[in-house]
Amino acid sequence: MNTQKKIQNLRDELRQHNYNYYILDNPTISDYEFDMKLKELQALEEANPEFFDENSPTKRVGGTITKNFNTVVHDFRMYSLDNSYSKEDLLDWEKRIKKMVDGEVQYTCELKYDGASMNLTYENGKLLRAVTRGDGVQGDEVTANVKTINTVPLQLKGDYPERFDIRGEIILPIKGFQKMNEERIANDEEPYRNPRNTASGSLKLQDSAEVAKRPLQCLLYSIKGNSLNISTQFEGLDKARAWGFKVPKEAKLVNSIDEVLNYVAYWDEHRHNLPYEIDGVVVKVNSLYQQEELGFTAKAPRWAMAYKFKAEQVSTKLNKITYQVGRTGAITPVANLEPVQLAGTIVKRASLHNADQIEKLDIREGDEVYVEKGGEIIPKIISVDLSKRTNDSQPTEYIVNCPECDTELIRPEGEAKHYCPNYSSCPPQVVGRIQHYISRKAMDIEGLGGETVALLVNEGLITNYADLYELTIEQVIPLERMAEKSAENLVNGIEASKQIPFERVLFALGIRYVGETVAKKLAKHYKSIDALMFASMLDLVAVDEIGERIAESVVEFFSSEENRNIVEQLKLHGVQLRVSADKLANQTEKLKGQTFVVSGVFETVSRNELKKLIEDNGGKVSSSISSKTSYVVAGDKMGPSKRIKAENLNITILTEQAFLDVLR
């Protein structure tokens, strides 16, 4: 079998497995087998760039950086929907419809997914672009990010129209949202407020590889286009499923408004059994001919109506307000409630966020409070039932001292939270920092978990993460649930972490606001911890995408003598605190300040090697041509539209050889 045929077969096979898993919910191979086939395809594509396909299954992993999201005018306007909140509203809507159309009216009832609206355009069976709703007339193109979502087919199946638009909602399933928040809370980061806003925010992330890490889904509900050969809304949903789209099967075709009301009542009661959030039901006239007759108002179609469910709230007693300390010293007040059922779960605690929130709502211990859960991992208190407040009730006085170490709290200017400044001795801070250091995305120390860290600190064996490198098997064996083999694995895992590259070590240090992406940028710019330690505010803010808040945090971290001593300890133990010599050997600043677009098929080096050469020499790689592009590196089969755009913007187009000559 020739290489091109092998690549095509792998693409077809992976698309089918993706369809089986995400659309049919019926996988036929294991995740491991799928990953192995994907890696095989990636290797073949990298070795044979002439067979490039922008809609290959390998494009799901992301990696494209989008600095500016282009504004695109929709081919078909995206209207908003009129809302109804009662049975009477729906009956009035039906009366208006019956006055305007003749004959029987059927309705398609669908769930109203709580996410971010999206318009996908397909041409010849391939995803051409993905555009947000925006103002309904135009939106932002987010194609690179949407391509990472597994429920968005990149290549359609069956008999599809030559070109059409399909509308849907990008949502974040509840389990995936909760897992993301658990990770953020473990890292002492603010949890995301709700799945809807998190899904919407994900679409505007600049790095599509970050979007790929989020378990987003796209649920489709409406097809637009010319000559579609579709006569009803329900038929359109069936066809979309056949083409490979994820269309929830909860949609139902009904023959009367009474059946509509039954559908609404059923899902108002059973919505918490769904894997994702809904905030209502959408009812549409089924016949597309009747829809055309009914037309639109200035803002919404007359043939559709959204029924919005009431937000779920319950009242319960607030027994006690307690305070938690995170690894950065941030204090989070928590309401401990009389257990109550809400949105399908038993709720015992609710977030109070900060002192301002407590004061604003005048929340007190002993109050009867109203609690709402809109997808947050921890529900929130929205108001107090003042009619049930007792005469001896006293206003809440926010704590003055740390609940763990009794140090007086501080509240930095302009911040909502209070902090415990006892950085070196407050137990939750000490344990939290070490737990962050050993975490998977940081040093990933095998054999060492969060509970063991707490044990090591409590036993006085370690006081900071540098102390880990002095642990011996003999010291660790006496710990609870620790056998000789476990102790060996722990010490060996710590030793192995000395090979973790500098950018991950920098992230592991736990500098406030320095996440994975910022750590990579700082490591690439400064090359070593020594250079970073002596960087001033002015130096730091000059680094690409490093703002004042991050710069202040970095300067503050290294101004601490204790932190500098810990860094020196890490150096002595052989932890990687500079970019490796191999990486440095091939890096220059020749292309500093210049932005390149790479397009086409290349002979001397691969496309990925070209991009790496640009970045290794201080340049930036962009996926799209704009006025900020410095050069286009053009290979064989460069798209004519890119060439025309570059010429119109007077951007210099370099051949592969000309670019390599510039580097030499």
C-alpha cells in the first residue's frame, strides 16, 4: 500500500471511530488503540507534508495561535428567540400562529442548551469556518478552536448539500466542568462560575491546544442554506445526525400545543438527569414552508419560542461560617448549611466568596438563606429571608486572624480577598505549595501524592519542596501506609524529577499568576532562573504578554530571601533551572520582533521544522496573514487567496531557500 493511501485509510478509520465514540456513544476500540493510530497518522503526515489536509483528525489536538479573531458576516442572520415563562405565554403564541397560517401545525420540541451559539459552514463536506453568534449579523471566526471539539465533524458522511450552515450550541458537560473546577481549587485558583461562561470563554482562548484540553461538545439544532432538499425542522435534525453531527435525541415531534406543554413539564422535572445543563425548551413550527410564511420580527422568528425554566432555589439554615486557607494564603469564607436537596444533589456548603459579598447581602450565622445552583461546583447564597431573622442576630464580623496559624490577615489594595501573610509557617500554605510542586503538570513526581505530602510536613520531615530531595528511604518507610517498595518508588520519583525541563520547574515553583503558558514564555525569554530572579518590573512587562500583575508577582516572589534560598537548594540538588544546552545551541535573536506565516509544501525542511526555526531564532509564527505579518514563507501549493492577501498588504513573500539564507 502506498503512503498516500495509508494516510487516507487511517484518516477514514479515525473519523469513523470518532463518530462511534462521540456521536453514537458506542466505541469499538479502546482509547489506547485510538491514540496509537492517531500517533501513527501524525508521524506519517509530518514525514509526508505534501498530503496535508487541514481537516485531518490530527488537527483536533490544536496548537494554532490566534491573536486576533477576524469578524465574519453571517450568510444567514442568526436571530435571537422570544422568551416565554408560562403556559399562558405559549397559548398566546399558538393563537398568533394559527391566525397567520392555514392547516394543521406540528411542532418540534427541543431542549434549550445553555452554552455559546455557533454557526458552522460546510463546503463539499468539509468544515470551512466556525463563527460565533456575535450580534446576529456578524461574529468572530474561531475555526481553529472549534476544530478541537470532537463532536464537530471535520469531514461529513453520506449525502450532504454542497454548501450549508448549521447552527448549534457549544456546551461544557457537567462532569467535565466539575473536574476542571476541582483541579483549579486544588491549585488554589478561583473556580469557574458556571459551564456556560466557561464554554463561551474557551472559544476565545488564543491557543487552540488549550481549548483541546477542555471537554467541550457541540450540539446541533438548525440547518440553513439554499437548495437543501429538506421540508421540515425534524427532518433536518435526522439528516444532520446522518451526516455525522451530534443532535440530541431528546427532540420530539408533536401535533398540538398540549403535547408541547407536556414536553415542557417533563423536562422541567427531569433536566437534572441530563449530562449537560439546559435552561428551558425551544418550540418550533415544524414545517419550513410554514416557517417561511410566518417570517420574522425585527429581532426574532415568529415561528419559534423559547420557554425558560425558573432558576432553582431552596431555603435552608446557615449554621456556621468557616474559613479556608489556600496555598497562596487566600482566605475563602464558606457557609455551612443545614443539608438540603437542590438541583438533584444534597447541598451542605455554599461559597461566600469574600468579605464584600457577606457585607453586601448582610449574611449572618443562624439566618434562613436562599441557595441557588447554576452549575457551580459549590452553590451560592443569593439572599437572606429577613422575616425569619431572630432578634438576637448579630452582623458577621469577618475574621481578623488566620484560622490555621493565627497570623493577622492582610487585604491588598484593590483585591477582594484577605490573605494570611505567614508564607513559611501556615500549614495549609506549606502543604499546598508542595502539593502543587509535585502535581502532574508541574514536576509530576511518581509515587508521591497529596496525602503523603501532608504526612511528610506533619512529621517534620519537610518544610518546603526543596526538602523533598533530601528524603531517604529510611525516613519515609515509618510513615502510615508506606511499605519498602512504596518508599523506594517515592525516592526514585523525586530523583527522576531532576530531569524535568526548566519551564515546568518554573511553573512548579508556585509563583502567583505564573501558570503553564506564562512559565513557558518566561523560560524562553530569560533562559535561566538567575536571569529571571534579577529581572525588574520594567524588564518583565517588556516580555510578550506579561502584564503588570504577573510582573509584580514575579518580583515579589524573588524579593523573598526564603524563596531565593529554596531556589539555591534546588540548584544544589541538580533541578533544571536553566534552558538546556541543546535548546540554547540552536537559538538566536535574529528574527526578534518579526512575525511569519508559513504556507505550502516544503522540500529542504518540513513545515513544523520551519516554524521551530522561526521560534528558535526569536520570531513568532502566526496562522493567518494580517497587517502585522512581517513575512510569508511560501512553499509549493501555497493557497492563492493567501498569496493575494499578502500582495495586497505589501508583505514580502520569501521562498523556502530565501528564508534559510536569511538565517545563515
